Amino acid sequence: MEGILDIYSPPEATAADRFLARFRRPVYAPLAESYIAALTTPGELVLDPFCQDGSVLHAAQASGRRAIGVARNPLLSLLIRVEAAPPRAEDLSRAVTRIQQSPKVDRPLGEHLDGLYATACSRCGQPTGAEAFLWERTSGLPLLRDYACSHCGHAAREPTPQEELGRHAAADRQGLYRRLVAERLRAEGATLRLIERLLDLYTPRNLYALTALVLKIELLFAESPLLDALRVALLATMDEASNLHQAAEQGWQAVRSLEPPRQYREINVWRAFCRAAAAIGTWPRGRPIAQDPSAASDQACLLTEPLPKVSVRLQGQVRLALSQLPRFDPTFAALSYLWSGWLLGREGTRAAAHLLAQRTPEKARYLRALRSALAALEPALALGGRLALVFQAPATRHLESLLLAGATAGLPLLHAWHGALDDRPAGRFVVRRAEHHLVYGRSQPTARPVGDRLERARQLAVRAAVSVLSTRGEGTPFTILHGPIWCTLAREGLLGGCRTPEEAETLRVEIEEAVRRGLEAALGSELVVQPSSSDTEEVTWWLVEPPQGTVPLADRVERAIRHLLRPEEPVDDLDLLRQLARRFPAALAPPWRLIRACLESYGEAPGPGRWLLAATETPAQMLAWRRQVLAELQELGVQVGYEPHVTAKERQLTLEEALRAGSEAPGPDLVWCEAGQPACEFWLCDTAALAGLPVGPGAGTQRVLVIPERRVALWRYRLEVSPGAREELARLGLCFLRDGALPGLRAAPDRARLVSALGLADRKSQLQLFS
């Protein structure tokens, strides 16, 4: 569709320190801006039907569109509203001080809660509050403690003193506060076994501290506008204080299940709550998000009603529905239920009860949920309205299920984009992580496919694969072929006609097998697989008869990025992605790892998200590099007993010619001769382009590509993802010499050392690298 700039949602775009970041999948804000600008006009309504944060709402609002979001998870609704318009830092600070000074037992609450985690400093012996304890699950004991002594400043992670173990492990697991939380969680669909399992995700001490805070905040701020923000601080603390965190090389790492690790963290709840409240105070303040769609037209609104009800209310009004693809997350569903009831009481429990359905395994449940959601959304679309879903997925089922659900609902697929986040070779039909963008129109009658559906699927799969491979001009893993193949089948009407989700799931399996058989049947006639190595099943797909004159996509992307970077004009990540999207649309979308590898090879970052052309990559510097390397190779050749000869094309090389030399040079730049015969040929190669390699195998001479150190990582990447490139280098008898190895070779010249220096890594030959 015209006007859409499909760009990646970079992994670093979602800040890891955002509350519940590991569970939320928001639409990347610049991507939302692109879709809103292309598919809507000012004053029209934009809907985020599976709202994860305010990115779509804010993008629509900022561009003069009306905006409504739907968040059925009560915690996300609470969090999104507070993120949009957080309280002032000073108001939150006063609220925390009030909580801290409120009475509890015989002392202030803050002192009481911090004292629960008291330990003795190993240096001065004074009592101080620990930041966290590391518990051993099997022994039920806190083995280590993290603390910074408030008296002498000593900070350490040390074994917990033997005399303290009994005190830390003595908490009452069936205490009053545990029973109170359990009572809040009782609802239809929540078994006692599930409730007990959820409560066991907290140590008795943390469960007590969190519940004491919940009750105190409800008492002190029941009618306060600060209540929601304090609840969000508690929500972040509940997440941080669970047993679902294990020690990692860099701090603590959350696990993605309800099973605590063998060694887990128990954090100081009071200090974690204070940090969370302080963090909220630093959030930028924007316009509040309303909870009533009848609010001012320029104010975004967030609803918690079921999607069918929202759709009836907005019937025929939505110009663009844009959201992340909804996905089942049993872990987050269970935690949301726990935290909703704990924070919001019975009202929160009732609002989150529907999430428990995600925990029930059923073959066609996800497809049924998708079909229901799309069917519910369709009546809300205006004439000419669009439904756009974006997502990143590590496997095939999400994309296939969405396409089947869309076809079953009669929604025509108008636009599709697929970008590989992981483009390493894999099994013949293995799909690694990729990003997908799909745009649907309003439903319309679709004709049932004529003839044998599965035979047609086999034929179309081959046709789609051949088209993608011809366009890209290089071998690719199945990750890159999978999306275009299935979208072709959807456009051809092969995924529709199912009356029930069970029928659709059966069809999905049959189509998946038909695609597999079709591609396998084309092996040898139209397609070929290139093994990653002799002892692995990882492959890339390629054409039996590749198109003549097509430059590999990776070469084109490398050249484009090199030209887009400027030596003194920083370019933003986002601007660069947009320019690449214009140059490489649809099936030409370059893999994310290729983009990063090229940026890191040619660029340098003067600041976060900004790139300059590295000082060593300017044309003048590259010409100087060629001349210096030639001089060093001549000197080295004489030292090891050869007769160096600089070829005619290098003797009077101009700046403009130097820039073309890597891709247009018909012969080597330097030749070492022995007894008048060529013994070793050197090509100076300042890119990682495969199109500029020498033609034909050498006639008994050693052939060497001399590359800058900055290009080593890019070459490693190219050879990792392209078995065909490795085969071509071997056929041509080529190996690498890093320019960084030349000073050492000249200092101790020896032919044997020269051979051992060849390759892309220190002390590894080319053959060792490939094996």
C-alpha cells in the first residue's frame, strides 16, 4: 500500500527498565506514526484494540486524529493511564514520606518494613538493612545477602551469617496476610491450587510487606488522585519482589515461567517501592487519557470493555485499527490475576478473571480467540478502513494462525511486510525470529478455491519462494521465505472457507505439510539447499539457475548504508531505517542483523541512536589505506624472499578509481613472484561485497583478500549466514589476511607464519574457520 514505510521495531526500542517491560509488546512509536500518516487523515478515528502502552494513542493524538485504546487487562489499563500523566515528583515524594511515617506496631511503617530485612555488617558489626537475599529453593535458606552498610558504607554480596539463618527462615507461611490475599483472589475459574501456587511465588516476608503496603495505601489515599500512581509503584514492586528472579552475569534476570529458579532473589520490598515511586516521578508528563469516549475529541480514551461491545459502540467509525497481535502468555495472565486481586481487591479479581482462560491448553484455542477478535473488530471499521497488526514471533504458528483467522473472517489481505530478526541458517523448514506487519481491509465475500487446494498450495509455495530468491539475489534461510509464502496462499484464497476454529487448525497443519512437500519436490529442478556445513542440518535455500547479473541483496544493503553515512553529519537510527525502507521494500527487506553489522563496520556512534561514517572510512582515508597496505605487502614480500609486483591498475590509482576498485578490478592489486612465476596474489578489498570477488579459480597460486580490521566482523557475519559464499571462496581458492596482522608479520618475517596468519581470526586458518 502506498505511503507505508515499514521499519523494524528495534529490540532496544522498548526500554528494559519500563514497568512490566518483559510482558508488554507495544507498537513501536515511529512505526505507528508511519501507518497513521499513510492510512488516515486528521480528524479520523484510530483504534488500538489490544493496547499495551500509549504509543498508538499518542501518535494519533499528536497528528490530529482521534484515538481510542482497549485494554482488557486491568493492570495495563492502570499503568497506561499513569504513564500518560504521572503525578509530580514532589507530590509522590510527600506521599511516600506519609506512608513511611505512618504507624505500624510500635514504630513508623517504613522503618518497620526495612527492619524485616536487617542483617549485620561484616566490617563494623552494626545492623543495617539488606537490599536482597539469595535463597536456595531446596534448602529453604538465604545463602547470600546484598547490602550497603548505612554506618560504615561497606557494600558487598556475602554469605548470610549462620546465626541469622533461623531468623530469616522463621516467617509464618500461613499468616493472616496470606489468608487475606487468598480471600481477595477467590473467583470463578480460580482454583485453590492455583491461588496457593501464586502466593508461593513470594517469600512469607515479602508477602507480608507487600500486603501491609497495599492496606496502608488503601487507607491513606482512598480518595486521593495519587492512588493510581502509588498502585503502579506497588505493581512494579510486586513484579520485582517475586521469587521469579535468578542471578545472572549482569545483575538479576527474570524467568519466563511460574517456576522459581533453583536460586532466587528476595528483594527488600520497602526499598523497591521507594525506587518505583521515585521512578514514576521522573516520567514525562503528558495529557491524561480519558476513560469515557465522549470526552473531548482531541483527548485519547482508554476502555476496558470487551471488544465486541466496543465495536458496537464504534460501528463504522474506525479508519485505522492498529495494534500488536494479541498473544497468549500464560505466565503474565496468571500474574495479572494475582496482582489485580492483590492491588484492586474483588473488583480487580473480577476484571482479570477472563485472563485465566489463557492458561487452559487447547489445540485451537489461540486460533479461536484470533478469529473472534477479528470478527468483533470488522464492524467498527469505516468504509475504506484498515486493520493493521504488527508483531515479532519466534515460530510459525502466530503468523499462520493470524492469516487463517483473517481468511476465515473474510478479511482481504492488502499489505504484508516481513523482516528477519535472526537470519542464521536453520533446518529446512525452521523459522527463526522475524517481524511481521499485516494490513487487512473490511470483510468481503470470497470464492472458495477451485480444484485441489493442497496441490495449488504446493505450486504457489514454489512460485513464491522462487520470486523472493530471484529478487534478493542470494541464498536465504526459510525464515525469510515463510512469510511471503503464506501471504501468497492467503491472497489466493487458499486459507478461507473454514466454519470452525478446529477446521481451520486442521487446514493449517495440512497447508504446512503441502508447503513442505511442494518445496521438497522442487529441489533439483528449481530450488536447491545449501548446507551450513557437512555435519549439520542447517541450510539456506537458493535457485538452481540464479538470475544473471543480480547483485546479492546484502551487497546492495552494504553499499546503501555506506553511502547514507556521512563523516560529519550524524544520522539517526530512525532516519536511516526509513531511508532503507524506501530503497528495500517488501520482499527486499534486509535482515536486522545485516543492518547492524554494516553500521558497526562502517560507522561510529557519537551518541545513542546516532551514526557517523567512521573517520577511517572516508574516500581519502581508504585510498591512503590501500597505498599503505600495498607498501607493507611489498616490504613483506621482499623479506620472505618473493619478488613483489604492483599491477598497472594500482600504480596511478585516483581517488575515484580507488572507490571502484573493490568491485570492478579484473585482477589482483599485487603479485608476489618466485623465479618469475606468480606465487601469491593479493586483492585489496575494503568491502564485504561478494560481487567483487575474482573470477575463476587461481592457477596454482595462493589468492588472498586483504581486508581492514573494521571489516572482519562483517565478513564473519556474511560467511555465517551464507554457505554459498563460503563455497564460492573455497572454489576460488581465496583466503583472508587482516591488515592488522601485517605489522607482526613484518617484524618477524617467515613464510610459515604468513600461512598461519591467514583467516578472519587470530591463529586460525581459513580452513579452521570454515570447519
